[in-house]
Amino acid sequence: MALLWSLLSICCLAGFVIGQDMPYEELLAQLKACPKECRCNPDFPRAIYCDNRSLKSIPNIPPHTWYLYLQNNLIETLPSSALKNATQLRWLNLNRNKITSEGVDAGVLGAMTHLAHLYMDDNLLSAVPSPLPASLEQLRLSRNRISKIPAGVFAGLEKLNLLDLQVNKLMDDAVTEVSLKGLSGLVQMNLAKNQLSSMPPGLPATTTQLFLDGNNIEKIPADYFKGLPKMAFLRLNHNKLESTGVPKDVFNVSSILDLQLSHNQLTEVPLIPSGLEHLYLDHNNIASVSGSNVCPVSIEAMDDNSNESAPRLRYLRLDGNQINPPIPRDVILCFRLLRSIVI
């Protein structure tokens, strides 16, 4: 009976491994080489779990590892020696450690030619690490001490679609067209809670989501979004925007769906694009709102019996301003698809 169970176990295990496209010999070698400080699950042989172990250094990682979890430790350095065999890594999680820029060995990340996800949130980095592998798709570096983006660090990273640099120490001289060059496939850029006073220049035309909350931005160039035809989600909450620094039709971009301008110093409602669905203008200095000033189309031109020509706005937040209810009738006539107004 024991022999039968052993044979069944081996068959099941082999079947699972075949499903993962991992030869049985590699499985045995992988499990045998599992670092004693970590956990290795035979059901997921390509994943190694070294998280929450109070580790101060990275153990030697076996060569067939795809997913490596090292978050919530006390690691200070990222040496080439520990990862020299881990050339097949796809996913590396180093969140919540104590890694400094000086502690990252030169070339250690660039050598991982299959790496798609790199998470280094909540460390002590002072610059974006380089070089980075061309295979990278997501790079998360939030809550560090980053004040520098080395020129050319993103060169060749056409696959990178998400870059998270929120809660760092970036200023305008670090976020330039030169430093961002190479991000030709970027979809989401998060620069919230830095020290920017200007809109980041040189973003690729693929950018769909831009998060800039909690900076010191005072104005937006009139043609800023002309080169960003896919911009759909824009967050500028908690900045220093005044109406004089926001051209009336700057947001008149057909792709924008969600626009957040809460907690600024606006005194007027900007022109609302026809395709916009959610608009946050709460906690500004706006005293009134007029349909004739903010409606993107002529109210008279809209068909009374059809909503097809009406602007798409469904949610409008205006609380925390100086506006007294009720909302003017021409605003309701313009934005007839509104389902919720907070005032």
C-alpha cells in the first residue's frame, strides 16, 4: 500500500510539473537546493518564499526560480553572488527592507534578462537602480528616498508599462525629458507625493494614467496633453493649482474619463470635456458654476429626445467650495447623464 501511495504521489507530482513545463529532474534539483531560510512548495516549484524571516542577507537562490519573495526582512544589500544562478527570475519582491542604492551591486538587476516585475517599495534607495533588464514590465519604487533618475536608466525598456515612484524626494530637475527617455510603452506613471512644481515633461504617447497628487504644481501648460492622446485617468489632488495656471480648455481631450483636482486653489470650473465621466473639484475656492461656461457643447444643439449628443459626465463633486445649492438649471440641462452631484 505504501508503495502504491508513493507511485501515485510521484505520478501526480510529475503531472503537475509537466503542466508547469518543468522537467522532473529540474524539480528534484530545485527542491534540493531550496535555501534553509526559505519555504519551497512542491506544488509551486518555481516559487521561493523567504518573506518575513528577519533575513539580513539574501540566501543563494537556485537556478530554476521564477518567483522570489523576500519582502519584510532586514536586507541591506543586493549582491550579485546571491543571485548569480537566478537568471530565470520573472518576479522579484524586495518590499520593506533596508536596501540602499550603494548596496545594489552593479549589473545585478540587468543580468536578470527574464525579469518582468521588480518590487522595491519601502527601502532606502536614493536613485532609480541601473542598469535594468529590457524585459521589465512593472517597476515599483514607492516610499524610498529617491531624488535622482540617472540619464538613460530607462533606455530600451519598451516593455515597461507601470512605473511607481510615489512618496520619494523627486524635484523638477530629476524628472526631465532626458531622464524619462525610453519609456515608449508606459501606461501608468505614479509620481504622487514628491516635490514637483511642474508637470513632468516627455511622457510617452501611450500614457493612460498619471498620478501627481501631493506635489507643489501651480500650473499646466496649455498644450500639455496634445502629445498624450490616450490619457484617461489624471489625478492632481493636493497641489497648488490656481485658475490662472489652468488654461480654460486644457483638459479638452477626448480620452479623459476621470479627472481629479480636489484640494487646490481653483476659483473657476475648467471646461469639461464631452467624454469625461468623473470630475472631482471639491475643496477649492470656487464660488459659482455656470452651464454656459463649462458645458463643452451648446445646450440648444442637443436633441431633447436623445442622450447621444450629451456630455458623458456622471459624477461631479463640488463640496468644500463656496457654492450654494441648488445647482443651476443650465448645468443640469447640459450634463443630463449626471447620476450624483456632491455639493
